[in-house]
Amino acid sequence: MKNHSKLTIAAIAAVGLLGLSGCAAGSSGNTGGDTGEKMDVTIAVFNGWDEGIATSWLWKTILEEKGYTVELENADVAPVFEGLSSGDYDFTTDVWLPNTHESYIEEYGDEIVELGAWNDESKLTVAVNEDAPIDSLAELADNADLFGNRIVGIEPGAGLTAAMEDSVIPTYGLEGMEFLTSSTAAMLAELKAATDAGENVVVTLWEPHRAYGQFPVKNLEDPEGALGGTETINVFSSKDFAENSPQAAEWLEGFKMDTETLYSLETAMFIDYEGDDYGPVVEQWIADNQEYVDSLTK
């Protein structure tokens, strides 16, 4: 989270320059010529959520090519919403609605702004190895011992975790299974280890996710609808973002990316590449998909 003393420094600087420039006293950061566009942008990225990491790096690269200075800040879900509401972050690309992040919208909705949905093909899932002997959540309780009586989850504060605890586990009588929560990275490590060893495993997941192209897994059917239906993935911003950076906000309002295109980007970043310096990878992906990327800033 950014140091709030920056606000005080910016205010003092603005007062000192009053009368020496035509800029408004409340403006700060790099601005785009005569447009007044604030060119310093901070994108908040949910820890472990690949679609958010991928789209954040995409927009970081796009905006930097347009002259912006862009910082990515990784955080858990709750601090992201808090940071958006306080103006510490400018926007995030990974808010799931209507169910996954519903509680955060109820808490922070009046202090943040929805810019738009960029994907409407997403859903929460519970997945197992593709050769597992069951196909439905309704079968899991009776076969819990085949999975070591464990469900491997992700971060404790995630909306998916809340859906499991509040809906899936009581609906399907899974209270006798241990529900492990720590991080998305830990869940993926467990998934890789189990599938590599040919062992049964059950994990919480979501689509779109690179795991479906990386590991031999299948979704368990959810006949009771405990995980909810299809969701949208949305861009949310601070209240001041559209006023301070109207051009960037306009581009994000028009942002659309279907699941096939997202998988292409995630594959390039997380499957075909093993490092964490995603800049060159995203630049190459943009070059390979230039027509689509150009359409995002028309």
C-alpha cells in the first residue's frame, strides 16, 4: 500500500506552485501534455489469480507504449478493494460478479467504480484428476477416502473459499473432509504433484485458468448449483481514476477478451515460459496479436 504521506507532499507542492502554472492544485503525477491526463497509474493485482496477472501485464504494456508510467502492486483480495476505495490503487482487472466478490462490493461498492465486464464466460469449479473415479460433487462425500479426505483450496480470503465454506461443503455434506487453504501457488503445487504421481486429488479452481491446459483434470458436476452460475470478470477503479486519466478509463471501459484469447496469453506467460519477467513475453504476444491489441485503444 502506498504511503499516505505522498498526499501531503503533493498538496504542499501544489500550494507552492499556485500562481506559477495553470495546473489545478489537486493534480499530481505525470500528465499528458495539454490533455491533463494523469500518466502515473497503479494497477492492483490479486495474488495467484492468473487471469488478473495476465490482463494486468497486458494493460501495463499497452499503457506504457502510450506514454504512461505503470506500477503493478500484488495483494490479497481484501487489501485490493480497500486500496481502490482509498485511491491507493487506480484499477484492478479481476473482480468477479455477481457471486465471487459480492461481499466486497457490498462493503466497498460506494467508494469504487465499475468500468465494465471484459469476460462473461467464467465460473468457479471444483476439479479432480481426469481419471478420478467420480464425476460429481454429489459423489465426493462417499468417496472422500479415495482423495485422502482432503480438499485443497486457495487463499483464505478468496471468494472461491467463501463459496466452498458457505455453500459447497454444507450442500454436499463434505464437513468430514479437511479443507486446506493457504495460497493458489500451494494448490497448484499439490495438483501437479498428485497428477504427476497418478494420484487422486480434489482442488478448488475456476475457469478460465491455465491449469486446464497444463494438468489432466476435469470439473466435478455441481447438480445443486452450489458454486453459482457463469460470472463476469470486471474492471473496477478508484473514484478519481476516470477524472484523472479519462483516456485510460475509456479504453478500459471498452476492454473485451474472450476465454480463447485469454488462454493464449496465459499459455504464453505461464506454460510456455517458466520465469517471472513477463514483459518480453507479453510484448511478443502483443506482436503476434497486434490487430486485437490495437482494437483495445481505438
